[in-house]
Amino acid sequence: MRTAEPAPRVEDPSSALPAGTDALLELMPIPAAVLEIQNGRYVFTAVNGPFRVAGLGCTAQESPVVQLLGARIGQFLASDLQQEEIAWRFGGEVDSRHFRVVLARRDPAEPRCLITLIDQTSELRTEQSLRREMATDSLTGLPNRAGFSDELETRLGEAGATAHAVLVINLDRFSRVNACMGALAGDELLISVARRIKGALRGRDVLARIGGDEFGVLMTLDDGPDDAAQVAKRVHAAFTNPFRLSNFEIRVDCSIGIALGCDIDTDPEDLVRNAQLAVRRAKKSGHTEFYHTRAFDLAREQFAIETELRRAIENGCMTLNFQPICDLGTGRITSFEALARWTNDDGVLISPNAFIPVAEESGLIVPLGRWAMEEAARTLAEWDVRAGGNCGVKIAVNLSAIQLQRDQIGAMVKNALDRHKMPGSRFTLELTESAIVSDPDRIAQTMTALKDLGTTLAMDDFGTGYSNLAYLQKLPIDVLKIDRSFVTGMLADRDKVAIIRAILSLAYALGMQTTAEGIETPELAQTLGALGCTYGQGYHYSRPVPGDAAFALIEAFKA
């Protein structure tokens, strides 16, 4: 490698160009020139027509190629390279042109090279146009998720993450608008929402549509988290007035989650994910939520539970415990409620309060519910065999609202009954109020199918939801289960006693039986029996126990 020399002075020879070289260059369809060093000066020894037409000059002294790239060409000629490529932008910001400049020569010892230029302007402009199109939401004209990510990387790279925050805005009731009024109305709503949010932001805030009904805002913090909280307030205020769609005025609210740049380490995308976690909390709490590290840890724990729970269901590692339900008049056990229990691979008992919500959110409640029904039918059939006939009790199985929506409950229950040759009359199926009111028409069909199998239907946790008395009258419900929140402490609370009296009167008027949950003392059992409650359940009778212990309770009561 020869040491680089200073760029030669630019001068052109007075002699004519070699005819052969000039003729060969003229055959080339792209701008080309032969540059040579003569007496320490740059000289064009040949230039073709496209080179001149491109406005690149006829003489080395006039050529912008030599003027702007002279130092690079000098370094190439001083090196041992035979070829080098240079990306070169020529012109102003508006009318700039982009070339791929190739320097080539046969012998590195020669002080000359062939310069060819390939115009890539149209290709690069098309590429930039496509990139803008790919990063833009076609409906609102805002940046989409990809465009928002690009902006995140750019802004956070320039000023650092700690000076920024991301707000994620999720629309409430949007799916209902889409379903009832059609996709066009939904699109119109999204455009109107985008305009209102944009009007609530500051000039330098970046608004993007990052999901179907979800918007993201990247903002710079001047006064810390308070800036983000103030912007969130203005966004909420923008939703105060209803939106006009066709002939309707529709009120739509939003949930807002905020993530601060100081809560991330390296990946800018973490800001969006953190804000989305905060949105999930906002939907439950009803007000704007900031992301906290503990929320992320909790989400990771839930994902870990989901993974282990899926494996436990697939490998048959779940068990059922059974809690007796007794006749308050006689004290006799009439049935058992089947309750899922799970001990993980490390021998740790996982509370149902931890894994049931995860199962419902992940959809695992469907296979879990199927397993519970199958296991309950198998257990009851086993008890009958051990008792030498009908053991005299029923089993109650809970049906989740998610399971009712996603599974064919009637067929599932029938298959379990048929496999173990059990009649439907030996089972009670418990549904929550929320499951019934979520889709009353569908649930009514499911309940009719279950009644056709001979099963008993109970409404669980009655009094804690939003029961429509018309549903109670129309649906084939046999038992109302009074929630433990009304039973616990009722002896010292007149209001609770009044509520229980009202429930018992309602059940009597509708021809239903009642079960009180949470009975822990003999006094509670006696009082509820005197008030007219049919059945009782709670620690006063027994905690949930495994199948063998439950069968022992049946035998003990018989004795």
C-alpha cells in the first residue's frame, strides 16, 4: 500500500483525446470518464455523452465529480485497490440526485482510473416512498406501529429515554360500534378520534395508530411525569362530547396507560409494551395508570403460571377436592362441590385465586373445565361402585363464563356422562351471574340443553352481579347460591339479614331452592335454616377434601 498523496491540482491537457478510448466510452449507456494524473494534476482523458448530459462537466476543473470527490479519488489512486464503490448524493435537498460511483483500473500502478456513475435517484425515491407508505396508517394518515417504532428509536437515540414517555390510548366500546354499525362507521369513528387526540396534544408530541383501536403518543417530558399526566387529562377531556356518526351520537371513552423512559434499560419497544400493560390495569381501575415494575413482574409470573398450568392439564397433574353441601334441616350431605386444585412440579400448592384468572384469560379454562367435568363424573361413578350402588349424593361442577362462550357445553357434559354411564340428575352445574348476563340468548340455549340431560342448574354468587329478574323468571334455574359476603357476619348485621330474607323470598316465589355459602358456625346454620334456606356449605361442615376423604364423609353420615 502506497502512502496517500495530496489531491493533485485540476488541469486539462491541450492535446486531443485518444480516439479509441473516446469511442469505447461512447458505447457505454451510463455516465463514464477516464481520469488521469498528469504532472500532479487531474485530467479527463476521455468523457462520454451521458456524462456531459448528466451535467457532470467536460473538463476535470468544471466537473462536480472531481470537485466533490477529488480527495476520495486521490486516496483510491494512492492505494493498491483495483475497484472501489462510493455512494454519492449530488445537488440540493429538494432536487438531489443519488449516484453509485465506481472507480476501477487494470493496474494499481497506473495513475489513472475509469469513473462510472449509475443514477439511483428514482430507485431511492421509490424506496423512500414505499418506506413512508409502510410506516403510515392508510386510514388516519398517522404513523403505524412500524413508523412509531422508528420514531421511538430516533428520538430516544438523540435525547435518551429518560426524557420521554409513551401513552397508549385504547378505545372502550369500539368493537360494539363496529359490530352494530359496520366497518365504515368504525373507520369514521377512528378518524374522528385521531383528530380529537391530535388536538389535545402538544406540537412536538407524536401520535400514531399502533393497533385496531389503539393509539400511541410519544412525548418529551419537560417537567417529569406530571407532563404525561396532564396530556392524559386533556385526552380524556377530548372524549367528553359524543361523536356523531351518520344520524347517531355515540359516546366513546378511552383507557390510558403511561410508561416512562426511566423504566426501561435498552430496548425502546419496552416503552410501548410497558404502556400496554398499564392500559390493561386502566381498563380495570377506570382511570389513567402509570406502569410500575411490579406490574411487569406480575405479568411475567402469570405467563409462567400459564405455561406450567398448560403442562399440568395436558399431563393430568390436576386434582379435584370436594366440599360437602348439606341440608340445613337434617344436616345430611346432599352433594359436593368439585373444586380444582393444583400442586406444581416443585410441590407448591397454587391457589385457585392465582391460576383460575390466568386460565380464563389464556383460554385454558376450556380444557380445564372439560377435565373437571370428566373427573367429577369418574369420581362419582367410583363412589357408586364403592358404595355398592347409588352413594346418595350429587356433584356440583362450576362452569366459567369464558367456557360457556367458547365451548359446546351441552355436548361436553353429555360425552362425560355417557363415558361413565352416569345420569344427568346426579350433577349440578353452577353458572355465575356474569356468565348469564353476558349473552343471555346463547346461555339460555345452553341451559336448555343441560336441562334436557336432567342436570340441576344453580346460579353461583347470587347478589354480587347485575341480575335481571326477567332472566331469573325465564331461565331454567333450580338453585340460587347466596354469596358468602352476605352470610359472613350476618348475625351482627341487620342489613345482611334483610338482604338474605329478600333473596329467600324471591327464590320461594320463583320455585327455586337456595344454598348459603360460607357457613362457619352452628349458629349461622341454625339461623339460615330458620329463615327458610334449603342448603348450606362452609367450613362448619368441612373444608374441601380429596375424593377418598369425601367418600369417608358420606359413609360417616350414613352411620
